[in-house]
Amino acid sequence: MELIDIIEEYDYHCLAKGFTKKTMINKRQELKQMRIFLQEKRGIKKLENIYVDDLKAYIRSKQKAGLQATSIISMHKMVSAFFNWCVKEEYLKENPMRKVERPKAHKKLLKGFTQEEVRDMINAFNSKTFIEARNKAIIATLADTGLRAMELRELPFDAVRETSIIVNGKGNKERIVFISPALKKVLIKYERLRKEYIEDNEVKENCYFLTYTLKGLTHVALDNIIKKAGKRAGIEGKRVSPHVFRHFYAVQCLTVGNIDIYSLSRLLGHGDIQITERYLHSMDDEQLSNKAIPNSPLMNLNK
């Protein structure tokens, strides 16, 4: 079987599974690079002629090109997923990537936001104009719900209800996150100014958070809003991005809110609880101490 034909079939399989546009772009690019390497460097055009040594050579080519370990690990997962599908479809008897080792990436401890920093970023915007109120609502929503950047950008207006938000997450999996009274207060002000702003104008995209041209936010536009919040709040020496708010939400739930990891996994929309467990590893010593001491068996013996 021609490798190019099998890759095309796999592409339609991934589209049917509902992978995001970004994920599809990454998959297509990686599998194209693998196919070209196997054809040009190893003389392989057929799926059944691919062996472990060929894929090991492909990994080595990435390493020689100076690719970071984290990038190679991501690439390894995408290629392995393709061959797993080939096994499932009975095009192959086993996945040749199973014997191809992945490099170990040095895990960096994410320096998350403090409560004071998040408070300062929310307060960095006022509620006097549509754009300012929108930015304030965006920061508050990210901090209080843990939404992914894509989920927030594509959030339909009618998905935001009285006390909850219906989220269409990765793989078109629907979940519910909840609106606290503190967040509701911010959203009500934004919705009032939004209504006034769009009066007698046509909303071009059904998005809860709109640009001044009444379209949905782009990835760059959202990132710029987050960066502006960080700058106004005087945050330095830390990554300021939508994902750090997701990290903040998860850690706060585990430490301050004492939410169990299974419930948190559902709120974050994780398909695998192991993904959620990564947030446990990102807690600093003070956060672990604050969680451990109140739950000490001896401290609770005489209560």
C-alpha cells in the first residue's frame, strides 16, 4: 500500500474525529515530513516497507537538525498515533514506533500567577467602555473557569447562561463550567456594554467576546489582551499567556478550593486524568505546605 494514500485516509479519519484546525495542520505537516524523509533518504514509498530502523533514522535526523526534545516528543506522539491507527485498521500487524525511544525532556516548573497578580490584572481594566469591560471579563473568565484560549475565543453568546457556561472543547466534547457570583458581576457589566455597542449594528460572528468590528477574537488578539493586562499589572519575569491562567485555575482548585483531581479533570475537559496530574507536579513548596499541613493526620486527631 502506498504510504501517501494511507496518510490521506488517516487525514479523513482525523477530520471525522473532530480534531481542531491547529492539530490537523500539525499532523499533516509532520506526516508529510516523515513521508518525504522515508522516500528520499530510505527509498521507501510503501507502508509495509517501513521498519523500526527507518523511524529511528527519522528521529535522529530531527535531533541533528537541532530540534528541541519537547518538539521531538510531540512529533513522536503524532507519528505513533498514525501507526496505531494503521494497526487498528489492520494495515500493519504492529506499530514500528513502539521500539523507537523518545528523548527525555527537562521539565521546567511553570512559574504561575499569584492571587494578587491575577487580581491586579483583572483590575487593570475598568468597566467604562466596551473594550475595557470586555478585556476585564476575559481575564476574569480565564482565571475563574480555566477555559482554553480556543474555547474562550469560539464561545457562542448563548453558551453563557445564568450560572454556567456550555463549553465545546477538544474533539467536540461538550462540558459545563460554572460561573461564580464574583465572575457574574463582571460579566453582567460587560454584557450591558456589549448590548449598547452592538445596537443597530450587525454582529459578524456569534461569539460572546467580540472585537470592535464585531467579529470573534483571533489567537493573536487574545494574546495581546493578556500581555496588556500583565504589563498594566507590572508583572515581570513570568510568562503571561492564556495557558498560565488555566494553570492558575487548576492549582487554585487543588490548593485553596480542595477540589478532587477527578472533578478538576472534568472541569478542565481533560480526556486523561494523567494530564490533570501534571498540575500537581507544578505546585511550589509553599503551595504544597499549605495543602499538607491542614490535612495532617496529627493536626486533625483532636478536632
